[in-house]
Amino acid sequence: MGVSIQVQAEHSYEVIFAKANSHSLKAVLEGASKVAIIAPAELSDLAAALESELSHHADASKSKIVTVLVGEGESQKSVQQVEACWTRLSQEHFRRNDAIIALGGGATTDVAGFVAATWLRGIRWAAVPTSLAGMVDAAIGGKTGINTSAGKNLVGAFHSPSVVVIDVHYLNTLPEPELRAGMAEVIKCGFIADRGILDLIENSEDFLEPNSPTLHELIKRAVLVKADVVSQDLRES
């Protein structure tokens, strides 16, 4: 898609529409001696491919890339999973100049962002959402968190990423029901601020096709809405 969208939060960062690689993830790779890719076990193949891509690229040659696999779905958003991530970061001697890449859906960006917010009181992280809902909602903004016995998302932190990379090729891994679920977030953005989103959906038949220009345009428009909301009010109060 070749565009980027600026978000003004506690710091400024970009949402980049590009392949997830060492160039698009430069904001977290630069100056890091170690980078952890946190991903759910079901996406281990995607995590391995990204680790290989980053490990063999000249720009990332000074960084050690490790993969930390967590649970699937909401199960990854637990104290136990966070502690397992902390333990791995400790074993790998992660310091303040190091970074985390969240690869997965909204639950993954929530938990990985929380790990980044809490390790050494905050290290850099990047969001690489693989679900439609993650691309247009969960990964945009600084809300991170986990679930506890007291309730869902009651424990968390506002800790914005250094960059969000939207690689639309990951949409090809999604079953149609997940695309439809994510489309609900896109439609919500249409009702909030951009009637053009609703018009596109009403007048197109390919809006649920992962490789269609229509879906890519819808994602861009929804991200613009979300970025504007976050830039005006980080806590979305």
C-alpha cells in the first residue's frame, strides 16, 4: 500500500503499510542488541519466518533475534504467560536498549505490549498485527493489558509502540469468519468518522477478499480514524 500514518501519543510513531522486515521495523531494531518476537504458538511458522528474515538482513546483523511463543487467543493474556515472557527476557539478558516485536492478533499485541511496558519499567516495542481487528484497532494506540480473576483488561498500561507495521499479506492466513469479525471494527470506524467506509462496503463485493484493493482501502481509512482518536486522546476516554 506504500503509505504511512502518523500517530501522536506520549510519543510520535508511524503506522506503516509494508512487508514486515528489517526496513519497516527499523524503529525497534536500531540500537537493540536483542529483539524478542512474541507470538502465539499457532503462528510459530510466521514467527520463524520473521526471525529468519531479521536475522539474515544486514541492518539487523547486530541484533540477536529470539522468538517467545505464548498461548492462543485470550489464554495468552494471563499473569502466567507474562511471567513466562519475563523469565525468557531475563535468561536472554534483555536491557533497556532492547526491544519486543508483537506478531499476532489483538490479544498478542495486548500482552506483548504489556510485557514491554513492564520489563525494566518500559522498553521499545513494535506491533505487527496479523488479524484484521488487530490492524484497525488493537495495535493502534497505547493500550496494553492482561486478564485476571478480577476481570478482563483490568490490569494494563498505556505504552505506545515505536512503530506499527501493517503487512496485509498476513490476511491470507485468516479464515473468513475472522475477517468478518474484524470488519465489525472497520464498520464502527465508518459510523464514528468516515462515511466513505460505509459507502465502500455497500457498493463493493470484494471487501472481504484479502488481496482486494477495496479491503486495503478500508484498512487505511479505519486506521486514519483510529489514529485521529488516539492522537486526540491517548486513553480513549
